[in-house]
Amino acid sequence: MQLPVHDPKDADRRSTEDVRALAIAVQANLAQLRTTAGRRPNLAPHLRGIDVPSPGAVRAFRDALLTPDQLRDASDPELLLRLHETWGHYCTFCWAYEIESRGPGLNFAAIPPDTPLHCDTALHAKEAEVHALLWRLRHELRRRGVPVPSDARAIEGADDAPATPELVENLARRIPAEALGTPVSDAADSDLLLAACQHAGMLAVLRWLRRPGIRWGDEVLTRVAELPF
């Protein structure tokens, strides 16, 4: 069933112009990250499937752009975390548009500024799904005692009262999450971290789209609650 498209002029939604502008900035970041990672032999295997064209000039949301120093000075693990977080940003913007060709490779600079987005019902449902998956990934990281690098702090934190261990474990078993194609329980620690960063990036975009009063980069965009739903 096709959900109705929300009027882009409604006050409780981001304008289509702002959405496209931030999507272009995210696309530029991803293109730069892919180029930087491609120059490092150890990272080449991680680039398969991450295809993105350069959007050209970025005229808005320039404060969201990664700086040359950030790209140059990042270690290989730090660059991978940032790459997967930004890939999550980019793929979610691709999904958000009501167009047929919205998969990887979409150039946001080439689509009309008024291209419609999914309605709030669809955005809310997707946000709930991504939050639950990120919660499951974070739970597995905590269960294993995997230390979270400073560049991945967005996947930590909780904003609700603690739940009982029994309830948490029961909920975790109900969520069939994967980390880069492998079931969470079987995934390597490094893949769990990368998948968590990717889902944090996805959650940030979905919340930013639905909450016009929150600026891009605010920590609330990636905050994970104590329970998944």
C-alpha cells in the first residue's frame, strides 16, 4: 500500500530544500571518505558495495562537512567507523525519497529540489525499526564487554530507567539483527562496532527529518533508550 506523501510545507517537517541540502553535504562526506580509505591498502576490502558519486559544490550545511585534517589524521579504525556512520546517513537519505531509483549511487545534486519524501508515518516506523536494531547491536557489545572507541560514542548512552536483566535478554532474543550480513550473536566484535555506527548514522537522519527543532550533529539524534521499543 502506498502511504500518502506529507505536504512539504507542513511546519512539523523539514523543508525539501533543507533535506536535499544536507543530503548533498552527507554525499560529499561519503565521497571524500571513500577516496581517503581507497588510498589505504588495508581498507580496500571494506569499500565493496559503497558506491557514491561526488555531488559537486556544497553550498549549504557546510558546517557538516568533514575537514581535510579530520580525513588525513584519522587512523584506519577511526576512518572505518566514520565511513560506516556516513554510509548509514547516505543510505537513509536515499530511502527517504519517494522515487524509484533511490539505491546506492543516487546523486542528490541531480534530483529536483521539491522531490517528495516519505510521509511521517513511514519515517516513524523506520525510526522505530532502526532504533531497535541499534539497541540490539549495542546490547551485544555490552554483553561482550567490547570497549567503544571515542569515535563511536554515539552508539552509547540511555535515556530511560534501567530494566531488569531478564526483560532485556528476552527483548534481545526477539530482535533478529545482523552485523554486516552476519547474525549478531555470530559476528566479530569489529563488525558489531561498524554495524552499530552505521545504524547510528541511519537513526540520526530519521530523527533529524522528523524533528525540525534539532540541529544536525546534536547527540539526541543518536541516543539509544534503555529498551528497544
